[in-house]
Amino acid sequence: MPDVMVEQTALAGVKLCTKEADASMAVMEARLHLVNGGFLPETVETVIELLDADGKAAAVDRRRVSVYGNDEAELTARIYISNPKLWDTDSPNLYTCKASVVKDGKVLDEMEFLTGVRTLTLDPVRGLCLNGKQLKMYGGCVHHDHGMVGSAVFAAAEDRKVRLLKEAGYNALRFSHNPMSDELMTACDRYGMVVMDELSDMWNRSKTFEDHGITFAGDWKQSVASMVDCSYNHPCVIMHSVGNEIKELSDLSGKKLGRELAAEFRRLDASRYVTCGINSVVCMMPAPTVSDPTKADVEEINTVMTQRVNQMGEIQCQEPVIERIREFSEVLDIVGYNYAEDKQLIDLARFTNRICVGSETFPKAIAKNWKIMQEHPAIIGDFSWTAWDYLGEAGIGKNGLQGQQSMGIYEGYPYKLANCGDIDITGSRRTQSYYRECVVGRRQGPYIAVINPKWYGRQVAVTPWSWSDSVSSWSWDGSEGKPVQVEVYGVGDEAELIVNGISLGRKRVPQVSEGDSNAYSTVFDTVYRPGRIEAVLYQDGQETGRYALETASDRLQLLVEDQNGEDATGRKDLLYFMVSLTDEQGILKPTCDREVRVSVRGAGMLQGFGSAAPLSTECFTTGVFTTYYGKAALAVRPVGEGEIHIQVQAEGCDAVEISL
């Protein structure tokens, strides 16, 4: 708990934990930390109220406590809630906790926060259970940045990110690779998103120059305490990860530190499970030399990732590798597997009490991973890299021409985005997001992704994180009469593609049970001719769904759409708008990209404006940016009182003006 300077008895912290809960009764444990900053002893009353969504009292607890002068006191109380509304991923019910310190009818101190009632169980037979019901985590990893807005924390930005991910079907997020903001966890509470919170990307062995590894040895206990304090009252957090792809896990020093970290998390919070994202390939890296410990270690990590990225799964399944990380793995409640899906099955057969999670996986592996998750209760989830695109690790999801100069899996300036997210930095879903939604059963019908015609017949350089450079559009100005490939996503036996009323026939859909890495994705070759394209999915000869696209007209207009949802945060610290180039019917025109200018006047300022172009020299703060596949996004920050006036302009389009 943080030190608090007071002149009277005050609350230094309140922690709530669900001990038991079912439909009729919930038992919560409350721990209050009181500080008497005065010289004289005080006898006060603590009051804890839990209010439901309607503001009605669901439980009230009052206790008397005496505290010496200049002293502290810990108070534990059991709180009982009749007919509780439990928190889960489908019904994220929340209670408002109001805690106060009262003396002679006067409130000396108080605090208020949202929390939830939920239980967790974990075992190899039933897997992970939330409120007694098995939960398979359909998850993704997220970084802390907000693309064009940068790394500053805005409640509305965090809320929007989680809301859009939830709408895309996710029920779990992994915070990569550091503790995230209280605002992000609050959003996860609100939308029903379970969370793997994570401590750090390294321990004592650094990965980059001047990273956390320099100070980790001296501050890890404080970091763990801060992480637990921040996440404790958030029902969304179900796992604490001690780290990601830590280098020294197989060393004696790493084994010792791993035990200490796990023990510290359990001491501070026994209600969550301890895990770690393990990449055995990284663990096999040699220790740094005595003469130059930092340089040797930092340079090697990039070499390993570049040279061995395609063999990570194979290497991690080797007997010596499994044995080297066995001791550390057995410290964990849940073992996280980074790019080692096959190793989960090997370890389940070998270690009786092993419980696994795909803590970091390739986007295209979801079909295989989802299948083995359904077959094995002890494999509790999959976290794809990555759910939301981010700044940095430039180019790991690239599409480029073979033979062009590159930096292995990375790209140099002006490439600035990873370009591997299900959702890009503007908040738009990429085609891979819809593929994943089909695979896990959250989308019943097919989906069409058209590969940019410029790539037809060319050798494309990709990485394991790459997806096809595709858009769900049948508007490709300038490509008339040229060949094009169309991907049809969907779980079924056959897929049919119909172009302008003419069927291209049915094609067999690759199946994950046959080990096909392109399972549930069928590719058709055709010629682009404006009009209408339609995909039909079949199962056992019966149609199960259709999806169609139509070509946009010649008319070009700017479409500016409000993306702020229902303002669930109640704090309008940022306003988002999607800017698109469409026809008069709102059909996107992805090949008409042009420079868009934005101006903000009045009681607002431009916080960021840009597109998801993976390489660009344009700046997010100037108000001038070129669209990418017809889209860009705008973030406006309210300042002061009064109206906000926004103007959006582009060549060949009527200007759009908005007043708020």
C-alpha cells in the first residue's frame, strides 16, 4: 500500500475479493488499510456499501476499529450479498463499492470504485471455469499505445479499444508486455473481457539497450506490489504473468528468481493464477560474456528472432529444450506457450498436472489452436499476436516484393507499424479478424477478402505474422480486366463464388482436421469486372450462408462517422471519428486514397489524425494525412467549455463540417 500523509484516520486502500459465490449468495472479503496521521488514538467506524447498477444497496458492512496515533491498521471484513449478479464475459455485472471512515457522524475519508463478483477454478479435467462454467479464452495481445494518439492514457481511447475488440468477438486480452492503465482494466470490467496482466518483457538480462533489465533486480518487488494493487479490485484480471520470453528461465539465477516472483504474486494476491509467456528458443540463447555483457545479449535476440522464427515451434518440441525449462514451468499455475502449440500436446502427455495457454500465437494458427482447445480441457485459451496493431516492431506483418532489401522480419524507416493486428491503429477490422471470427464460430456465414490486384502473380515476401494484403471490397478502379484472387473464409465443406451472376463453381474448403495451414480459407482466381460478387458456403450439400459485395459508383465523397459508442466512461476526454472515402451509398472506395486535411476550432484540439498505412513519413499531429485503403481516423480532445468545430476536406470531395 502507498504511504499516505494524513492528520486524521483515513483509508490508505481497500481490496475486495470474492471468496464464494453462486446464484443465491456471495461472500466477499474486504481488506481495509487505515492510517492515523494524528498524535492521538482514534476510534472510528468503517462503512462498506456495495451498490448495484440501479444504485440500490446490495450489501452494507459497518465495523468499529481503534488505531493508535501515528500508526496503521489492517481490517478484514466478510461481506454477504444475497442473490448476487455475477460478473462474466457475457454479463459483466458490476457493483459500486463505497468505502468510508466515519467518526461522530462525520466522514473523515472515503473512496469509490467499480468491482465485480465472480469465482475462478482451475484444474486439468475441467480447465478454467468462471462462475463454475468452463471458459475458453478467445484472446489477443495488446500494446499500450493508441496509434496516432501515441502512448498517453485517455479513458475514452481505452474504452473504445476494448469495445471494438469485444464487438470483434474477443473475450480475453493479454497486456503485452507490461501492466496497463487502470482505465484499460476498467474498460475490460465493463465489457466483460478477461485479462492476463503482465509484469515485464525482461528480467535481469536485457533485450534492448537501457531497458527494464538494468533496474529489474532492484525494483521488481515494488513493481509486483504496484501491479497487484492496481489490478486487485478489477474482476477482469484472472492471471498474473511474471514475464514474457524471459531469457534466463533455464539458468540457475532465472529459476530462483522465477520462484521468488511467483511466490510474491501469490503472497499479495492468492485469488489469481500465475503464468508466464515462455519462448524456449529465447531461453536457449547463450548467456552474455563477462567482457561485454549487455551488447552480446542485446544483439543476439534480434538475430535469433530473424533466423529462427520459422523453426520456433519445431525447436521448442525437442527433448533437451523441454527439460531445460521444466523446472521453471512447474513453478506456474498455467504455463504460457509462445509459438509452441504442438508442445502443449507433448507436455500434457508428459506432465500430469500441466495446464496450458497459448500466450502468443501466429494469426494463421487459430484454426489449429481452436481445435486442440476444444479437445483438451487443460488447454484453456489462445492469445493471437496481435489483436490491435501498434507502433514499433516495424514490418513484422509486412507484405512486400521478394528480393527487396529488408532487415529480416523487420523493416526500416519509414515503416513504423507492426502491421499484424486483427484491428489496425485506426480501429478498423482487417480481413484476418473476420477469418478468426468464422473459425471460432462467432460468424456463421462466409466472408470475402479480395487480395489487392497488384500482387497477382508476384512473389510476395511475408513473415509468419503476415496476412494477405486484402480488403473486403469489389471496387478496384484501374484494375478492370486484370486477374485477381478472392479469398472466401468460412467453416464448411464447399464454397462457391459468383461474379456478376456467373458461378465460378464450388471448391472444397480445406479442413483443419487434415492439417491444412490454410484451413477454412478458399481461394478463387478470377478477373476484376465491376458489379457484384457473392460467396456461398455449403455444409453437407446444404447452403449455410451468403455474403456479397458491390462495386462503388463513380461518385466520391467524404464520410465522417462518430465512433464514440454510448460514452460508457462518462468522461469525454477524447472523441473519435472514422474518415472514409465512399460513394453516395457509403460503399468504400479503397483505391481512391488522397490527402485529407482536418482542422479543429473552438473548445477542442486535434489530438491525432492518421491512417493505418504501415509506412509513411506523414505526422499524426499536423492534421494532414493520406488515407490508406480509403480510411483514416481522427481523435479530438475537448478543452474548456463551448462548441467544438471540426472541418474535414479532401480534393474532389465536398467538405464535411461537424459542430459538437
